[in-house]
Amino acid sequence: MRIEHTIQLKAEPEVVWDWVSAIERVADCIPGVEDMTAIQPGKQYNALAKDRVGPFKVSFPMELTLEESEKPKMTIKASGQDKFTKTHVQLEMTVRVDSSSTGSGSEVNLNLNYHMKGKLATLGQGMINRKFMEKVDAFTVNLTEVLEGGDGNARVL
């Protein structure tokens, strides 16, 4: 499945790029992502993604690879499997930071492609899509809070 989302920010593109190009900071803005560890700084990371999907509490140990990171665009690939449900997830996220088309500030364009297979995938694509959109919406709130002078504690869980 694919999700496309645009975030309008008051911060200038250079400020936004400097912030989002540090993958550890991006992870801090995604609810449920914990224990981000650099395996090869600037390239490979491990993290734990936790959530509740329907009746299941899931925990995906994820391997993340920064495939491309050249201003104004970066691409992250990730995969992991929940041990309890044996559900496997693969995703690719592209983040592009541009000057705002409405004047000052910037636009962050997110393109997320993901695929799940296993027990959770059988719950229905609608439920899975809603979960991914909740994460994108929470990321938007948190990123905006951090870059527009908030306290950075807007984590929507």
C-alpha cells in the first residue's frame, strides 16, 4: 500500500533538512518506535516498533537502512517481523524537503510504501491502513511541534 502526505512548516528548508536527515530524530517523532540503535551511523539502524492492532499487541524488531540521503531527499527502507503473530512488514519511506509552494517555510513530502504479510495482514487492509495513517498524522504533529518552537513533547500515542 502507498501513503502520500505533505507537511507544511514555517521553518526554512535548510533547518528542516538538517533536522530530518538525522534518522534518530525522525524516529523520536514516530509513536511506538523505541530503542533506535546505530549499527553503522548514517547508514544502518535497529529499532523496535510497538503498537496495538485490533486484539494484538505487536512488537517489530526493525532493521533500517538509509538508502539515499542527498539534499533534498532521503529514502529509508525497513523490515521486521513480530514474533507472536509472525507478521512481516517491509516499508520504504521517501522524505523530500522543498521550499513551500505558498511562500515562506517548507514542505515535507512523505511517500510511504509498505507491505505486510502474516496474521495481522488477514485482519483487513482497512485496519492496517488506518494504523499507518495514525502514525503519519502523529509524526506530522510531533515534527511540527519540534520545528516550530514547541517543547517537542507532543508525542501522540
